[in-house]
Amino acid sequence: MVGTTAAPFALTHATIVTGDRDGTVLPDHTVTVAADGTIAAVEPSPANPVALPQRQIDLTGKYLVPGLINAHAHLFSDGRPLPSVFAKESLEGAVTLFFRSPAGKALLRRRTRENALTQLHSGVTTIRSVGDVGYEVVTLRDRIDAGELVGPRLLPSGPLLAVSGGHGAPLIALVGDDPWEARRNVRLNLRKGVGAIKISATGGVTDARAIGEAGRPQMTEAEMAAICDEAHNAEIVVAAHAQSREGTLRALRAGVDTIEHGCDLDDELVALFNDNPRSLFGTSAMVPTFSAALPIVKLSQSVTGVDDVVRANGELILERMIQGTRDALAGGVALGSGSDSALTYVTHYNMWRELDFATRFGGLTPARALNSATQENARILGIADRTGSIEPGRSADLVVLPANPLEDFRAFAELELVVVSGSVIEQPAVARFDEIDAYLDSF
């Protein structure tokens, strides 16, 4: 259980923004939270509140929304530009050795805890990590579940799975070069207690060494099929970093459940998304990450510090992601939401920007964008019976805002209350990076 409340309480006279695709808003409603941290009742506010729990929080004039779900996150850094040493291929081994040393592991544990709590205090009550240095997020999840601290619900992947020289290797990946090695790496991660599996189906932007490497297929369909078979046997969702048609096609055929970042879609890909018998739930989804791609393209290289190769790859991938999101909307493909937090200029308190970018660049309505980060993400990740909506029986994962987020997602930057599994966080606060925010505001 992700934190519990000692006594029941009620949030009264709230305007509920449900998070459905239609943007349904329920005025003057009361949500009662039981002692076990679940929602006991959602109903119009009674004229006589005597029957409600003794503790009541009046939300007159406030907006109550489901806690956000970040389906694509990393927790090893805070979003400020990484030191140039991380970009040097010659130093990959040294950097990896440091972070696997006792000092490096201690640093990662501290950063992971701080960054997860920052997301929580900004309204994210569930996080799926999709590429960790080790099992530091698993350790944090276990501490939260044991009641040692209040934190978000965590679905940790541990190290992602890649081929030799593949995207994410070696720092945040286990490497395998045939189906049985790939299957072994899944088993290793499962033994460590992961709640998600992430694979690199194609090359990526941030560690590309040549123009065109981002999106180039890296893992074979047979390797990915072995991974999906092993993960699905444990009822674990598989995410695939895929940024080209061929890479996405191979991943979907292999049974991958979520395509991260994505690409432009044709009829064959749309059909596979909407009917994928090898996936865990019979369909697959796309999870765009505008927050990671836009700064690389929209900001000067003197600001971002990226080289010409990364910039060129970023332009290519952003174009594909934008078109793919619009194609997914047209084709009825499920769309989730993730920020790719920890990458350069992707802070842990700005999940609301991902929703804003999805509307301005991806063509989603505000209602659909909020839905992607709440009810739809919960369904995609297989946790809709636990969270993602404000309904009786669901975990009390809630956020109180001063204004309607469907009118301006920046309301999340001024949130007033966070509830996670019934634990109330009053006056949540995060440390912001004003310079980064100013750059992001510029586009």
C-alpha cells in the first residue's frame, strides 16, 4: 500500500474534473476517503454534512482531479543539463563503474527519492520508470509500500534491455544479443522485483553517434518476442523505445504493449496497435514524450549543449512524433502520456507541460490530454482497477487545483493539495529551476 491515512476524511464542495475524454466536470461534489486510503463515496455535496467523517476539507471554489500518471520517467537526474562527461563515449565505462560503486549507488538512492517526491508534490501520484541505472527505484518502491515514507505508486523497470552498443547501453541497460540472452535479462529483472520492462527497439537521440541513428532498428523481432513472452508470463507490461516505422513494426509484431516516443503511422501500424494478439491486453498504445524532444529542437545549442548530431536526430524524431500522435488520434490508437523526466530540461515538477505540449503540438484536446495522463494511462498500464479515476473503490490519488486545468494546465504549477493512497500532503512544494522554466516558456 502506497501510504495510508489513519482516519477517514471528506473533501467537500469540490468541482471534480473527472479526466474522461469528454472533459466531464461535476460541480459541488464530495469525495469521502476511507481509513484504508480508498475512495468510499463520490456524491453531490449533502446539505447536512453530519454523516460525513469528522475531518472535512472544504474545497469550495477548488478543482479536484485524479492524480497524474507519468508513464515514461527516469529518476536518476533532476532535469538540469548533464555534465559533458556523460556524452563522451570514451568515458562510458568510467561513468558506469562509478554509478555501480557504493558511492554511486548512494547518490542514486538519494536522487531517486528526491525526484520521486518532487513528482508527487507536483501532482504525479503514479510513476513508471523506464530505464534505471540499477534497482534503486525498486528499493524506493519497497520502502513506500512498507509504509516507511509517503510516496507515489512506482512501477520500476530497473535497467532497460538493449543490444550491444544499443540505446541506453551500458549505463542504464542490461545487454543481450540473442533471444535467450534477452529472455535471461528479463528473468534477472523480474527476480529483482521490477514492475515494468523496457527495451530499446531502435537507436535514440541523446546517445546517437551519427545522423539517422535515432530510430534505426537495433533489436530483432525474435529478441523482442522472447522478452514479451517472458514478461507477459509474469503479467508485466513491456515498453519499447521505438522511433521509426520499421522499429515500431517489429516491436508491435513481437507483442510490445507500449511504444515510447513513436513515429508516423500507416494503416498496417494502426491495425497492429488496435488489435495486437501478442500484447498483454490485446491492444498496444503509444506514449509520446514531447517534453524531451522539443527543447532539443526549439532551443539554441548554446543553451542545450547538444552537438550537431543530436540536434539533427532530434529534429527528425520530433517531426515523426508529432505526426505519429496525430495519426494515432485519427486511427483510434490508445495514447498515453509520459514526460521522459530526468533528461535535459525535463524536470520532475513539469508533467503539466507534457499535457500542454500534447495539445499545442500533438493535436489533442485538453480533455484528451488530461485523460491520457489519468484514466488512459491507468488502463494502458493495467492498473485501472486501482487508480486513474475518482470512483469508489479506487485509491484516493487526488490533486486539488485553484483553477480548471482544462482551461490552462499551468494550474498544476500552483496546486494546493495532493492525496496519495489516502495520505494528505498539505501545501506541497517543489524546488524550481527558474532559468529552465523561462526557456520552456519561450516556446
